[in-house]
Amino acid sequence: PDCALKVQDLPDIDSLSLKQQLVFCLQEGISNAIRHGKANKLVLSGEKGEQSFTLSLSDNGNSVNHTSINNSDKNSFGSGLKGMQERLKPFNGDVKLTFEPSGCTLQICVEDSFD
């Protein structure tokens, strides 16, 4: 697909098993943005705190008529989001999907177990 991915400010992560699961989650997120949202521009960024970090994958896809989806509403998760949630569970991870008029943002938050 005709798509551009910009990567900025990613935190260092020492855990090889966590890195592997994050790659799978981001692969699913990128695939969903292109397939379902018809996105052609994505930005991957990260932020690291003392005991946590967040990866954000934002896109310019079509998100009309959607609302935010987070861990408190697991029934609205599709199989891709459920899979991400399961992959991140051993790392105290959480997934949140936010829809805005200009696109969508997938946030992956991991606490404590990333070194």
C-alpha cells in the first residue's frame, strides 16, 4: 500500500520477549489502520516514565462514527485488540484505541516489567 510510517522518540527496552510482543502488536495496529481505516500516514512515538512507558501509533484514517475503546470495555474489542491485550498481559500491559475526526490512535501502555 501507498503508506508512510514516521518513527520518533522510542524508549529503550531491554526485554527481548517484550520487544517481540510489541512488534506483533504494532504489526496488527498498522495492518488495522491501513485495512479498516484506509490510513496512508502513520506516526509511531513513545514516552518512558520511571516505571512505565507508552507507545502511540497515530494515523490519518477514516474514524467517523467511532468512539474510544479501552480496557474497561473489553466486549467492544475485536479479535486484533483482544490478541494485543493477551500478548501484553504478562508485562502488565494495556491497550487503548481512540478515534478522532482526523484519524485514530492506538496506545500501548506497559508498567513495571520492561527492563
